[in-house]
Amino acid sequence: MLDVLFVTPNSSKKSYQDLSVTYSAIEPPTWSLLLAESSRSKGFNVAILDAEAERLTDEETIKKIKDHKPRLILFVLYGQNPNSGTTSMIGASDLGEKLKLDYLDSKIALVGSHISALPKEVLKLKWVDIVLLNEGVYALLNLLRGNLNEDLRKTKGIGYKIDNDKIILNEPEIVVPQERMDIDMPGYAWDLLPYNKKPLDLYRAHFWHAGFDHSKRTPFAAIYTSLGCQFACSFCMINIVNRVNNDDNIDASHSRGMRFWSPEWVKKELKKLADLEVKTLRISDEMFFLNRKYYKPILEDIVENQFDFNMWAYSRIDTVRKDMLDIFKKAGVNWIALGVEAGNQVVRQEVSKGSFKEINIREVCKSIQDNDINIISNYIFGFPEDDLDTMNETLDLALELNTETANMYPCQALPGSPLYTKAIIEGLDLPKTFNEFAFLSYESKPLSTNFLSSKEVLRFRDYAWNKYFTNEKYLNLVEKKFGLQEKQNVIDMTKIKLKRKLLGD
């Protein structure tokens, strides 16, 4: 019997609407890969079922689950955006309810950022048997060593139910410590992923990552070289998977910090991907461009081995080191995702807890582009101190910087973030469904600000996105840097209009 089947439900259609057909990325299930490799390194029999990559219906997914006959069905719930684990609950709920009605032979467990943020609330769902707290590496091994029944009461790092409704959270497990990262998370189980003709060909890079050329989007992979972030921005919940405290009102700011795999470990995984003919690669670290001790030997190894990757990596505007941009480019980091967030300094300082230094954003962008590295700027509309004037400042800055692409999000108080905890304490009107937490969904419902309603925030975000991507100055940049056809591809993308319930569609 299979010990555990790692399942990625398909949430794409409801999360991304018509963008899911062609334009949204399909990322490898990073945490399924890490947990699978960890489990089988300890002798357990594992498999991965990625319903999103295979574009399976719930009925097709359930049939495959039955065929595997797993002891434990583990839904691994992380979104393709680092902060969107909650939106993975959309597909999980649809699938889980049907699965529980149709198949009672296995326990259903969940792991992911939303689960770490709200374990008790998740356990209230009738189809959920077990939750793994924090990242779940040790909790999963503890589970698999037991019988999944009477042993649950003494299994560290989990929550479960007795008598169908009484919720129990056991003593927390630790997260994998720095000194055991290479040992207890020894790699990625790339060989367990589904594919069509060759490995990783069911996965596709973000549209812009491939230079707006659809033919260059596969095969695609994404890896971490580190976990976590040392900052505590109020809108971010990424560090909630580090949680080791079951008390109420715990958020990501209480467990910030970074852990790194060794450069040797990373080099080994990169060699595997190069051998699998992957060219388009995302470095998913929240702060790859932060600790030179770790990223410099990785980049030097890529240059030495001439892997010819087309990569992107994250950075805050105040962590970019001008003297390192040359080696980033030589290694194939052709895109840097830059967390600008807001155009107004007061707004930006408030959400970053004052950790942003006074810095010239324009100079940082110029330095990056002078090294022939493209920028994807990240902007968020609807922070607590935002009004129409400050959101227009953010849009004006975006139009001025005119970077090669941009993400524009409506601000959500995502479960696990300090902003969510604050909203609960203040009794603000939060989303009631998982769909309402999704940035691009029909039912998207952003947080209201101190001055604006959710409706006003969402309307402005959609207006800003359309103005940016239809701006002639921007389209001319795309044509100059990527080509005429690529410019047309962007124009075609702007013709897909998101429908919004809040706006009366």
C-alpha cells in the first residue's frame, strides 16, 4: 500500500478566471516535491498527484486517488503566488467534499500556509480529518510511523478531530533546523511529477518570464534555496509556516526568520534540472537577493557549468546590491521581482513596520536595467492608509518606472498575516469564502481601507492594471526589448476582461 499520496487540487479556473486557460503560470508543486523526497528518504512509499498540472476534473482526480489506494491522502496547499495559499483552499474544498462522500478508505490530511494560519477553522470542515501544523516535515513523518487512528493522540505537530467534531491540537513540532536542512529535506522528487512527452512539460512559466513568448514557457521548474523571510511586512503571511505556537492570534510576524540549504545542495538540484533540459527557472525564495554568503556560490556554479537558465528571483528595493548585479546577469537571472509595493513613502513605511530605508527607487531600477536585467515590479493597492490620492501615487510611479512588467494586487488581509489579525481585532469586514480571498477571482473582495470601500479598491486596481498594460509607452518597451509578436501577445492578454461580482458584473 502507498503510504502517502500528495495531492494538488485544481483551483485555477476559479482563482484566475479566463486567464487560467493560457496566461497564468502552472508551477510544480514545490512542497509536495520536498515532502515526498523527505518521506521516501525515510523509507516510506510515496506518490504525487497534480490535478492542476494535468487539468483533471474532481471526478478524474478521485478516480486516480482510488487507484493509488493510499494510507494517507495529503492535500498540499500552496498557491503559485507566495502569499496565496488560502486560494488553494478553493479547489481543495470542492475536491475534498466530493472525495469524502465517495471514498472513506483513507484519512484526508491538509498542510499549507492557510492551515498553519487557521488550523482550528480548517478542522471544522467536515471532510478534513487531520491538519499538519507549520511546514509539516516532522509532523508527516510522525504520522506515517503510526497507524493514523489511535496513534493520533500522541502524534506531535498535528491537529485532528474526535467524535467527529471535537478539535484537538497536539503539541507543536519544530520546523527543520538550519543544521538539518540538507538531511531532512534532502531534495526534490522531480521524478514523481506527471508529464506529457518529457519531464516538466506540463508546467509553464509566467507569461512575462518567457519574454511574452508562449513557446518558451515549458519545461518550467521552480525551487527554493532558502525558506522564510527576516522581515515582518503587515500584508505578508509567508512566515506562518514556521509557526511553533498553537496559541490564538499568532501571525507570521511571530515566526520570521530564514533557513538555508547549503550551496552544495542547491548545486545538486540545479544539475538535475539542467539534465532534464529545463531552461526557464524560478528561484522562489522570498529574499534570494539578501545573503551573499549563500547566493554568490550558487550563481558562480551556474556560470561555471553554463547551465543557460533563464531565471527570476525576488528582492526588496532596499536589498539590491549594485556590485552583485553583474554576476546575477552572467548566471542567467534575467528578471528581478522587485517589491515596490506603494508609491507613497508613508504608506510603504506603515506596512513594512518601518523596515524600509529611505531609498531612491528610480536609481535602483536604473542600476538593474543598466545590467540588462528586466524588472517585474510588485504593487499593492488598498493598504490601510491608502486613499485615492495615494493609490494614484502608486500608479503614477508604476507608469514612470515603466518596468518590463508589473504585478498589481488588491490588498487582502490574508490569513496568517499581521493585517488579518488586526482586521479580526478591529472587527473589519473580511471575506467569508476562499474565493473572496483570491486576487483575480470573480468574487474577489479586498480589504477596505481607512478611507475607501472594498469596491473602490478593487475598481482602482483593475483600472490601474489596464492603464499600465495598454499604455503606449509600455507597449513600445515590450516591442523594443522582446519583439513585435510579443507586443501583440501582451495586447491579446489585455483583451481578457476579469469579471467582478463586487463591481456588478
